[in-house]
Amino acid sequence: MRLDKFLGSQTDLSRKEARAVIKDGLVRVDGVVVTDPGAGVDPLQRVSVAGTELAFKEHLYLMLNKPEGYISATEDRSRPTVLDLVPPELFRDGLFPAGRLDADTTGFVLLTDDGGFAHDILSPKHHVQKTYVATLADPVTEELLAAVAEGIELKDGNRCLPAEVRALSEHTVELKLVEGKYHQVKRMFAAAGNRVVALTRTAMGDVLLDPDLGPGACRELTEEEVSRLKEAGKLAK
Ligand code: URA
């Protein structure tokens, strides 16, 4: 890989900034200063910027606690996106949200630059279970829980797969979905004659949203969490 591209993927430097620090003689490859941004580098080589060695990571996996008002996309004309919440030290080229939450939905968004991984956890065939907590306008009833558990028919005639669901309080339910239809949770409860007034995603697979992450905060997933999600993606195939 070109050295400037490598720095763009492994640091918060843009490609332009990477070229500048390389030309300024601040980058060493295996201890030797390299000033050509197009020089080839491979992941087994030691690369340092201004004396700090980079720990090569092929891919990055971040857990974000999305607040309301952010769009699950890499760019938007008028509204802030989930990428705007990633601090510079965790940012790299190619990050995107693996799955979408509505602008008014909060909670766990996984950001990565690993397209294969995103496909494995999201594609309809492999879909990893997602857990949501929904607050409903009207009280939860036994009929409502039974309808969701059986697989509710949406207003457009589409049938949802059976979902694990339980009441947490008079107006809140937890539910686990293994598919990701557009606005699915809101449409499920609308079809059952109720209305979602707040929605948050609390887990992907068996990886729970870290309670230490306040709204808008993010952290890298641990290797163990990434493995658990990869495993869940495989099992769900
Ligand atoms: N279902 C919804 O209706 N909205 C979301 O953001 C996620 C699931």
C-alpha cells in the first residue's frame, strides 16, 4: 500500500496531511526516513510518525452510543452524521455505520471500515440479533406481546419474523430482532395499534452497549467483542 494511504487509514491524518508529514521527513519506515508519499509499505513494517510508532490495525470496530438527531450515514447535506461523533484519535478513512438507526433512535451503532464484517452481521441471510428497548404510547398488553412474538403483519402486508419480546414496565418492552426492515420496530407496534415514542438499541448479538458510554461517546470494541459478533454472524448463516 502507498505510504500516504497507509497513514490515512491508520491515523487521523487526511491523505493531504499525510503527504505533508511524509515530505517533511517526519515518517520512518523500519527506522529509515521516507519522504516519498507514494513509497510502498506493508503491514509488517514498522512505521512511525514524529517518533511515535503506529500499531497497525487492519480494521477498526467502534461502538457508539448514538444520541438523537444524528443520521446513520457517512454524509448528509444538512444534518450531523454519526461520523461527526468519532473523536480524531479514533477516526480513520473508510469508517461507516454497519446498519442504520433512525435519526430519533438512540443507542448502539457499530462503526467499522470492514465491509465483509458489516455484510456478515447485516445481510438478511446472516442477520445478527439486535436488542431494542421501545417506549410505547399506550400500555403493553398480553395481546400485543403475543402478536409480536408470533410475527406481526405490517400495514403493507409484509410479515415480520417471530421476535423475542418481554414487558419491562407498563409502557416499555425489550425486543430482539433478527431482521432489519425499514423502521421495523415503529411499524410493528403501529400495526398492533400502539405507537413507539422512544427507541434505543441496547445490544448487537450478545454485545451490550457499554453503560459507561454516555450519549455521543464511542470506544473501540475489544477483540473479544469483535470475535463474538463475527461468530454470531457465522452462526446466523
Ligand atoms: N426500528 C425502527 O423503527 N427504527 C430504528 O431506528 C431501528 C429499528
